[in-house]
Amino acid sequence: MLVSAKEMLNKAKEGHYAVGQFNINNLEWTKAVLLTAEEMKSPVILGVSEGAGKYMCGFKTVADMVKSMINELKITVPVALHLDHGSYEGCYKCIEAGFSSIMFDGSHYPIDENVAKTRELVEVCAQKGLSLEAEVGSIGGEEDGVVGMGECADPNECKMIADLGVDMLAAGIGNIHGKYPANWAGLSFETLAAVSEKVGKMPLVLHGGTGIPEDMIKRAISLGVSKINVNTECQLAFAAATRAYVEAGKDLEGKGFDPRKLLAPGVEAIKATVREKMELFGSVGKA
Ligand code: 13P
């Protein structure tokens, strides 16, 4: 069932668990995440960055693929198809293409411009039944060529954006995309607690889910995080399993070169990662 992320996240906030956003890159990725969500009876959010959208031949191709797959695979759990770190123009393209949820990342604009553009998108999304994520304070690290330094969000600015009526808010709390460096200072729970207090019932989003230790994930959920984004960890798992298959020479045995065989260990590795995250986030059985 393709739905907006609004209801699943409000339920998660109330129930003190988080829904995973898993970024997709191709057909195998999408299938792996959808089948795992169904198996775990968990709601799920499929994240699509602008770069991944382009790679998959445009947002319309992605939306049509996801809708058909939900249908053909008989997926009954709630699924949101969500633009990740969308530009202003990208948001409109995804609304047009049939996404059910978008993130407008206006964190690099001055706060007044972020507010103005977010306000406009709140109205458009409300009319069309999509959910909207906004961002305050940038997420560090690199994702698809977009590099952020990572700055903790100002709780007052978070309240300004939350009051516009967005459905979920990503607030920078020292989190970064990609692998965390050895000297990473950890999440700023002080910032998270202050943001949480200001925004009340608003579901908060934790980007950069890869490599955050379990205890920090649990503490973040207890302080109001209801959506956690994971991208790199699935990529690493897929790459390691594919490497093991090729290094063991399996592609040279029989018809081991068949793409359905060659990609199968990577797909299983994505599934295992998604399963593990859903258990950690507490979303299993919540569909
Ligand atoms: P990671 O790649 O660090 O898991 O971050 C994913 C993310 O936040 C997508 O927006």
C-alpha cells in the first residue's frame, strides 16, 4: 500500500519506536526492502535521492516501478515513497511523478528563505495528500555529491519550521552521512532534547543512520526520533556480499554469471541489514 508517511510516523512517535527509511538504488534494492518490510510486518519508507532518481531514469520511472512492485508482490504493509534531500525543483518533480512523500532540504538557505519555501510546499503537499519533511541545521558528510559540514540545529528555528505544519523534521544533532570517523563526538542529545521540547508531537528524523551505535539509536528514539534514514550500510553489505561471491569464483562456476545469481548474495545482505534495523528501531509488527 503506497501511503504518505504522516500516519505511520505519528503512530511511531506515540508508540516510541522509529520507522526506517531505506534508500533505494535499483530494482533489486527496492524488491529487497519491500519484501523484508512485508516479512517483518513493518511500515517502511523508500528513500530516493535526486542522484538515485536520475540513475533510475527519472522519478516517474521510480514511482511507476514502486507502485507496480507493491501490486505484483502483494505488499500489504504501509509503504511511503519519499524524496530524500530534495531541492525546491526536485520536490515539484516528485509531486508530479506520483511520490507519496517528499523532503525539502532548505537547510542551506537563510532561515527566512527556508521558511518561505517550506511554507509553500506545506500547502501543496496538504492539497495533494503527500507528507513533507523539512530540515534545519545541516547533516554532515557526503551523500550523492552533496556535502554538508554538519551543524547542530537551533531549537528555535526548528520550532519556526515545525509550526508551518510539516509532518516530520530533520534536525542536525551531530549526525553525518556515510561512515562515522573514529574521532566522531557522537550525537548531541542535549540538542535533541531541546529540539524535542520545542516541537512537541512532531516526529523527528535522524539522518545518517549508518554506524550509529545501538545505545545511541535507542536514546534518540526515547527523545522523539520517529524516522531513521539508512543508506550506506545497505550499500556496504551489498558490496561485501558481491565481492565474496566473485572472489570465491562463483561467477565462473556453471551459470554463476547469470545476473540473477550474481546479484542474489547482495540482495540477501540488504535484506539482512534491513531486518536488523527494523528490529533495532522497534517497527517490527507495527504495520
Ligand atoms: P547513511 O548513508 O549514513 O546511512 O545516511 C542515510 C541518510 O541519512 C539519507 O538521507
